[in-house]
Amino acid sequence: MPLDEATLALVRAHMRNVKVPSHGDKVYKDECMFSYDTPESPGGLYINLTTFQAYGEEFLGLDHQRSGGRLYLHEKWTRVPLPEDAEAPGTLGVGAQGGFQ
């Protein structure tokens, strides 16, 4: 999806507030801080790129008021069902007859 120059200018203006997590930082990206929303929820999960805390769609306004964060990573997972005709391996051998290929 191409972005226009006005949108890119807004993103660039707030890039100075974005932090890169170091080895000591905790990134809360599995569940919303206030609800049980996960990346598999219908609205997905938004991770604040300044505080590294995740929020569901309905709590974005609250986080913006509290932290002033403007850039978020939107994580939305979709489960893809396995094909019906997929056959489970009968042997644990890799590359062996009836095993994993």
C-alpha cells in the first residue's frame, strides 16, 4: 500500500520518539495491558513503539493520552487451516520413508 507524502511527513516527525529495544527491555506483545486481546483478536494488537506495551483497539486512545505515543506496530494474526489431505508422518525419521520430508 503506497503512502502519500503527507502521511510520510507525519511518520517522520514522530520517528525521533521511537526507541529500539535493547537486551534489557521487556516488550509486551502477547496480550493487551487492559484486556485479553491478542494478535489473533478481530482488531489485532497495537504495540506502542515508545513504551513497548501492547493495547487492543479500544484502548489506543487511553494509551495515547497516558504516554503521548503516536506510532504503533499493528500485529494481526490469522490462522490458516491445514489442508484436509495433509498426511501426518508415521515415522520420526527425516527424509526416511513415511517420515518428515
